[in-house]
Amino acid sequence: MDMMFRSHEFILLLYFLSLSVLSYDLFFRNRLARKVSFYLALIAAVLQVATFIYIGVTLGRIPIQTTFEGIYVFSALVVIIGLVHYSRSDSEIAFSLYVFCAFILFSIYTFAPVAYNRVTEVSAIMNELLVIHVVLALSAYVLYFISVIHAVIYIIQYDNLKKKRFNRLFFSLFSVEKAKKTMIRTLVLGMLFMLISIFLGTQWGVYIFGTEIFQDFKVLGTLFVLMLYTALFFHLKIRKDIYQFAWFNILIFIICMLNYLFITQLSSFHFWSY
């Protein structure tokens, strides 16, 4: 697996180079640098997907069962969404946020002390229900992230409009209205995906582990995050303050990621590694 680690380091280097070139574009407005950054991230994403397929074929299972394998898929989905988003919006600032997040997530995965196993306790009894549960959960996290990206953009554009600051940053981002709509719609869709994921995961967990899964820290943490998002929409309906909604959205996403990355260690069946 040393060669696999080296390939991960190379992918990480491509993300770092993409971010570096993109930083140059942000400071000096160089369109050629922006294209180079895009293609570097594209090559990194293709290699990451190819490596994922290779790992799956080698292990004889879909490598999404552990938290760190989930981080791998999460980072790949983030950068792919970022590439698609950039090709449609041409906003280098938003693109840099996507690539930066993918870089951080893939760094965590690359240098984590994780060993791959062909057969695990989960894979031996894994079925289609578990696969759908994991895929929906990861999709929900990606949608949450997209919502947060637009929350940040909304806050920036709102402040620019309030202070009548029509600078380069203002014209490099989306309009306040577009940021608001995308932020809310992706968050609603993410909550729906997560709700279905929890329902399917609960069915699988009860079948495998029994009712004790309702005492699991990861399950309780995920339900808590979902309740926070629900409370956020009730707050929006009462206060009708999109600016506060955006800030709370960012805060809840941080809690969501803490739950995903750290609370898992206390879980009885959401394992860090096998």
C-alpha cells in the first residue's frame, strides 16, 4: 500500500498546486492561471476517482464503510461539484473554497493511520440498504457544504451592498438573491437526504445490532444536527432574517462536521477503522 500512499500524496500535491495558482489569479486577475488551476483540480479529481475504483476492485468491496473512507468520497464529491459549479458560474472565489475544502479533507484522509482490509465486520454483513444509507448521508454532507459556501457568499455580498462597496470581490461572486436561493434549496435537499439516510440506517442497525443503536453517540449526534437545522428553518419563518440564517447555517455545519469526524470515535458501530 506504499505505492497507494504515494499516489495519494501526488493527488494532494495537485490540489495544493491548484490552490496556489488560483491564489495568484485572485491577486493578479490572470485568466491563464485560472485555467491552469481548473485543469490541475480536474486531473486530481480524475486520479482520485480512478484510485477509488482501484481500491474497490482490490478489496472486493465498496470502500465507503469507515469514516475515513467516507472522507475520501466526500472530498472527491466536493471537488467534482466545485468543478461543475465553476464551469457554470465562473466564480474563482467560490471554486477556491471547494478546492480548499477538498484539500483539507483529502489531507486528513492521506495522513490518517488507516489500514485497508478486504473483509471487515461490516462488509461481511453489508447489504444494499447499508450502501444506500452511506451514499445518501455523504450526499447530504455535500449538499450541506454547498449551502454553507453560498451562506458565506451571501454574507459577503450582503455586507458589500450594505456598505455600497462595489469592488472586484463583489463582481466576482453571485448575486445576493442567487446565493440565498441556492443556500436554502441545497440545505432543504440535504436535510431530506439525511432524513432518508437515517431511516434506512436505523432499519439496518436494528436488524444487525438491535435497539441498542438508539443509544449510539453517532446516531444521537446526527439526529441532534438534524433538529438544529429544523430549528433554523423555524427561526427563519419567525424572524425572516436571511443574514442570521446564513450565520447559523455556518455554525450548524461546523457542529455537523465535528459530529462526523470526532463523535464517531464514541460510536459502537460507526467505526474509524477495522
